[in-house]
Amino acid sequence: MTWRDDLPSVRGKLLRDEPLAPFTWFRVGGTAELLFIPADADDLADFLKGLDVSVPVTVLGVGSNVIVRDGGVEGVVIRLAGRPFAGVTAESDTITAGAGALDSMVARASAKAGLAGLEFYAGIPGTIGGALTMNAGCYGAETKDVLVSAWGLTRAGERVEYALADFGYTYRHSEAPADIIWIEAVYRGTPDAPDAVSARISEITSRRETTQPIREKTGGSTFKNPPGHSSWKLVDEAGWRGKLHAETGGGAMFSDLHSNFMINPGEATAADIEGLGEAVRADVLLKTGVRLDWEIKRIGRLI
């Protein structure tokens, strides 16, 4: 008998040995021992309270900034999908968004409400839960610039509330405990004409479409920008733009369009993609003395 034979009752979906590749932008990776798609926040809280404390829990958003390793993910993978986790509402100068809402949805909702400041979310291909976890940002703005507060659940299923100051945000980093599963966030915008906000969102969307390989199997920005450097320049100058990685059998490469975006142009495995990233990190360090740190999250077991 294992922990999977003694699971709490749920109203959502429990899927055993579920392939995770279809849930990721790279379209690679193994299975989840158990994939849980809760019906709502109460369902998730009850499940966490009844789950053996020794069982690892991993949250997977839309899979835009993650490599799921080929050996699969141990324990429970939680996916916050559907209306209960993806609602976005506006009131006065605030936007309230579920953790499963796409960042781009929040940007569009802010435009409709005539609130400026959240336009940058139109350029981030993830969900609000991920944005809270990593202080997501682009084009000169970050989550910390507009966040008011958020609430989530601990691994034990208890509700916790965080004000902006509690996150201790720095560049692509939060001091909040990594095991909090974010449920909802509140943002504050600045009143502006809806047409003006929409125009800025359109500009960001157009810029992203022309400079990033958004229609490829990709994972977004691969590396964080080191202090005083741009990751794409370091990768480019080291000669990796558009270069197939020989050790992966030509199955992974950095994009010709943006040299900080890895792509899976064919049938690469998760090991191929992660191996390419590590090879580039080592090469850039050797050639420049600059250490690149992963921005893409890598989860699961190596084969």
C-alpha cells in the first residue's frame, strides 16, 4: 500500500501517472505520479490537509516557463485550471485576479477598466501564480510595481495572506516560502483612458510577436540577466544563436529570433533541452567569466 491508495476525497480530478508533456510549451517530460485539478480553493485546501505530509507537492501553471524532466514528477502535481482559479475583476483602481488567470488576461482587463500600469503583463506568457512566485516582469516593469496583496494556501492547507512588503521581492525572486500555493492577487493601477492603455498593450504584443519565437515549442526566457549584462547578448556572442546542439542529436537549440529562448524544433527530450542550457552556461562562463542562472524552472527526476 502506498500514499496513492489513501487519498483524501475530492470534488476535482485525480489522475494517476498522467503525462505532463501536453501541459508544457516545450511538449516534453515524463508523468506525474498524481495530477490533481481541484474544483476550487476549498477543494484544494481540504486535499492538502488530508494528504500525507511526506508527499511532495508541485504546482504547474500553463507550463510556459518550465522543463518537466523525462523521469516525471514525484508526488502530486497541482494544476489550477478553470473558472474558479482564473477570474479577473476590476473595482475602482484595483484588479483582482485568480492565480490561474493568464497574465495577458489581466492586462486586457486593466485596459477595459481604464487602469494603467499592468500593460507589461501582456508580454508574459504565464499565469498570475507564476508571476507572484518569481516577480515576473518585462519591458521595464515588474509584478512588485503594481501588486497590493495576495493570498494562498500552505502545504498544510492553511490560508495565508501577504502584503506586497511581505514578499521581499528582488529581480525574479521572492522571499515568500516556496511551498505556498497562490490563489488570488490584488493589483492597483493608475486611472487612464482605456484606448491609451489598449494601445500600449498592442505595442507590447506586437513587439513580442516580432522579437520572440512565440509560435515555437519554447520556454520563454531561459536565463536571468546577470548584473550589468543581457543574457541574450552573452549567448549570442558565445556563438549559440540558431546553433543545433550536437550532443543532443540536433534536438534542441537557441532561437535565431531571440538568443535567450531555447526551442524544441523537433523531437527533443527534456534532457536534450536542459543539457543544451547547461552547455551554454558552461561555455559562457568559460568565455566571459559571467555565470548565467536559470530563469526556467526545472522540475522532476532525471532518467
